[in-house]
Amino acid sequence: MNTRQLEYFVSLAETLSFTKTAQKFYISQTAVTKQIKTLEHNLDTKLFNRNNHRVELTPEGNVFLSQAKIILHKIEEATERVRLTTVGFVGLLRIGFVQGYEKTSFSNLIFKLYDQYPNISITFFRGTEKELYDKILNSELDIIFNTLNEKEITSFMDKCLIKRYSLNVVVHPTHTLATQKSILLKQLTGEKIFNYNEFEDI
């Protein structure tokens, strides 16, 4: 039994025509007949009832049809996976992202990535800036979406600026900085800064 025999069998089972099957594969009807007979011999089972006017599947042939389609699909799938592996598009991608980044267009980008490369398995880790830099440095993550911190960047990392986001500071209306449209980071020196995560359990 070989792949060609299965392909001839499936085609003949679907068309019930030796002529159409022969035309599909650019071979003679005699060649199709020979391959089907060989397949039946190997299976020790009659797959078709045929005479000069009609071709029909036997009950055994009908059972084998579903299995033959599965086999051909698996072969095609395996071939494609091997091809994709060769060009590096199969495997596991470990992605880390800084807390809050999930509220951006991040999820849309991931959906597009998975749609284009469905054979890639993706895992996620959400962490702090420090955790993400540590994990990628220790090879626990493959790529991170993080805030830029030049002190954490090493020669082993490649960086790419994706987008700039503004950093907002919320102050009381009576605060001395309340009337300013923008401030420098150093102007916050000595100020008590509250992170919204501190209030999640309140």
C-alpha cells in the first residue's frame, strides 16, 4: 500500500469513474485498475463492485474510505509541519508583557500572529518591569513587551521601540503641580507616589 494507491482509491470512491480518476492523475484507466486491484489484494478485501456499466463501493470499501482520507490528511499535515519546521515556524513562543500592556492593542497583535502561524504554541507571563528583564536574561522568556530601562538592557538583548505612551500623574486640584500641562520626572522627587495596584483589594 502506498500514498498513490490511496489517492486513486479516494478519487474513484468519490467519482465512481475510472475515466475521471485516470484524467485527474494523467494516467491510463488500465493503470488505475491495476493499482486498485493491488490495493484490494494487499487488504485482502474487495473495495468496489464493478461491471461494464457501474462502479460502486462495497461496505468494506465505504469503511476504508474514511480511514484512507484520514491517512492522507495526516500525511499532508505531517509534510506541512516538517516544511514549517525547516523554516522555523513551528515551536513554542514564550511572551512576557508588563502589567497594563494587555489594555492596549496587544491582544489584536497576538490574534494576528496566531492566525498567520497556527503551528506556533504561545505562552504568556505578565509581570513587573524587573521580573520581565530577569526572565528574558535567564532565557525563561523569548520576547518581552516592557517599558524601556537602559540600565536593564544587556549586550545579549535586542530592543525595538514599538510605541511611546504618555505617563500621567494624578494630583489633587490644590497641589502645586495641578495647573501645569506637563512636568519633568525630577519634579516628583520627594513626592509620595501611590500605585493603583495598592488599592485593588479595597
